[in-house]
Amino acid sequence: MTSKQRAYLKGLAMTIDPIFQIGKASLTPELIEGVREAIEKRELIKISVLKNCFDDPKELAQILAERTRSEVVQVIGKKIVLFKQAKEKSKITLP
């Protein structure tokens, strides 16, 4: 992903709300499966890491990206933004 594409996705991510929250249980198989399904449908998702989760958000983002075969767009504070291009009928066209 180029820096121009990443900047474009960051701009899109500013307007969306987090659809998942990672709490004290951290990354569970159910959460990972939910993220995988959501990212297949939406392409761009935001995840919030709660205060009671003591894991590093950057590490969580990398693990999630690997397990869902997506890319980390950004990690700011306790917010993670992931992107995965849809195989067919992509909603987001990258510059």
C-alpha cells in the first residue's frame, strides 16, 4: 500500500465509528472471526481497544491483520483501522 493510498483510507476512516471493541479477554477466536466477516463486507473497519485491555494496540493490530489477511492502515492511541480490498465489486477504489 502506498502512502497516498494510506492517506486516502485514513481520511475515510475518520468518518466511521468503531464496530468492535477489544476488552480484557483480548483477541478471542470469536472476535477474530467477527472481524474477518466484517472486513469482507465493509473493506474498511475501525476497532477500539478498551482501557481494561493491557495489550499493546500496535501488536493487536498486527496480529489481527495477519489472521484476517488485511492491512493495518493506522493505529492511533487505542483505535485500529484495518483494510482489505474486496475480491469482487469493491466499494472503495484506491487512488
